[in-house]
Amino acid sequence: MAELTRADLGIWLINLDRDTDRLAKMQRQLDGMGLAYTRFPAINGKDRADELAALVDAQAYARNMGQDISPGHIGCYASHVTVWEILAASPHKVGLVLEDDVVFHDDFLDSLDIALAGAAHWDTLRFNCIRAKLPISQGKLGRYTLNAYAGPFTGNATYLIKREIAARVAPGFWPQTRAHDHEMNRFFHHNFRQFGLEPFSSYVDDGGVSTITGTGFGLVRKFPWHQRLPHYRLKAGNYVRRAWWLAREGRLWPRKTPLDGL
């Protein structure tokens, strides 16, 4: 893919109808950067539980995640995949997907423009994370480092995804068997280049209140350790799978040189 610009970009902000304060905060930030966006009314997993139940393998989720699935996890997952489906049917070549608790650093626009100019080198690209373990430099995009990750790389608050990737992988994300960012971390299964641009140019500030995990993670109910053994085995195996895919693609060995096209 040739270099992209903001003219090729569609921006979707995922926001629950009740979260008007979050929407106002995001609107101030995005307007201040001159970024036009489309608000996607986030799917409320609790309100649409019966409808969404057919799209979830609850037993596989419990095995893979070490906890039961919650309505918040279902709604978040469905919201992201639905945005992908909208992007796939749109004229935009790439989508910027945002959750509504993002705080942008002063350099976000610079990082966005550099990422778009270097679009030949990634398929999905995150601008923040929850975890980003075992980074492997793929080279330099301007003053940023394009990293692959052999360890867990989670958090979906701010990321780019190309239209053709969204169209190809969205159907394979059903039924839901993991949290959405954990499913994205199976890039080796879906066969796409998932990277991060560091130093990250945004972060999440939810005030300790999440529709998924509750206040202070109060809705998180992990199984006892002995019931989580399948989850631990899966986590260990995924290190191997990620490393194998990266090695197969020639991406397991760090590079520090500037990438072509910039």
C-alpha cells in the first residue's frame, strides 16, 4: 500500500449513549486537533444480551480467559467488530478506532501523520496499550519506533486498521471466545501485522470506572488458580505462536534503521 494521508482516514469514536461526559471530553480533544469523527453508539451488552448470546462461545471464553464473560466484554467486542464492518463498507482506506476514555499527547497528530505515511509497514497499529511485552523493533518511522511484540500486547483505545484487513478478519472474530484485544493478539492466527508506535502518543484515563471491569475492577471475577490452568497453558503457548509467526515473517530480529518510504 502506498503512503496514506488524513484524506484517506475515517475516524470512529465508540461511546455509550449514557456516557455524555466522556463524549464531551473526546469532542473537545478531537475538535482541537481538527479531526472530524463519526460517533458509533457503543453496543450495550446488558441491554442486548439475548441477541448477542448467539455470537458468544461462553465455555471457550471461560477456558481462554480464566473468568466468565460479562455483558461489558460482549458489548465492547461487538462494538469494535461492527466498526470494522462499517469501515470495510466505507470509502476510507484506513480507520482510526477510538474508545471514549483516551487522552492524547501533544504529539498525537505528528505520530498519526507519520504512521499513515508509513502504512506499507503495518496492518494494525496501536498508539497506546495496557500491556506491551517483549517489544521487537521493526525499524524507525520518523522519530518513532515501530514495534512488534512477542509478549502480550493489549489495549484497544486508539488504533489504526486498514480497510482490507478489517474486511478480511472481521468474520473470523465470531463467535467471541476472548476479549477483543486478546483476539487481536492472535495475529498469528488471523495473519496480519499488528504493531505499536512508540513512544505511545496517547493513554487511557477512565477515572477508575469502566463499563467492562467496573469501579476499581470490581466486576472482575477470576476463577481460582486451579481452574485457570487451561488459561495459563494457553498464555504460554501463545508466546511460542507469536514468536513462530514473527520468525516466519522475518520479524523476530530487531532492526533500528529507518524504514523505506519515510
